[in-house]
Amino acid sequence: MFLGLDIGGTKIAVIKGKGREIERKEVFLTNTASSWKEALDKAIAIAEGMKDGCTAVGISCGGPLDSRKGLILSPPNLPSWDNVPAVEYVSSALSLPAFLLNDADAGALAEYRYGAGKGYESIIFCTFGTGMGAGLILNGKL
């Protein structure tokens, strides 16, 4: 089982699931928090009630990001989310390893492994929400 935090300009979703199965999902509006810290604290509080049996946390967010360093750099749809140490903050709070990926890349990977893209070598995943993005799987690689 895994936890997922999807951070968007309009809403933040906290999900517990495995593969295609979603066991639980809670959503709140991003603008109900006054800062990135308050938003992540709210997501962490929700995740605390879901984390039993989970082995890791996946965090998705629109870019720009630095996935290797675990930083949300400065997305245009998240004012004041500059150089947010999302991976370190969430991992420390939940005592689970956490990983950060661009939301469109995360969507492409999920569809490739479990959804409409399963069985194909190359796919494109487009996202149109508060922002726009695309994730590509080419010859089986993100």
C-alpha cells in the first residue's frame, strides 16, 4: 500500500491505494491554507489516518520541481511555494520514504503501468487543470 499526495493549484488530494485500487481518498481546497506549510500539514494530518500498512508516499505537483532534491521550486499556480522541501517535510512527518514527481509524469506513469496505457511501449498523458502539462513514456521509459 502507498500514500499519494497530489498537490494542485485548486485542490490537494490524499490517497491510499495499491495499483489500480484506491482504498481511501480525501480532498481539500488548496486556498484553504495560508502557506505551503499549512497546506502540507493539513495533508499530513489526513495521511496520518491512512498510513497503516503503507510503505512510501508519492507526491505529485505541477512544475517546476527538482525531483532529485525533493523540492517544489516555484509553480505558477502555487504562489509562494518557492523552494519547498516537500520530500523531506512529508517523509519526516510521516516516518515513511517520500518521492516527488511532476504531476503529468506521475499520471503518465500510472496510466502506463495500470491504466489505459498498459501494454503499450509509448504513450502521451495530458493534464488540463489549473495548469497544463504532458507526461511521455517513450519506448517504455518516462
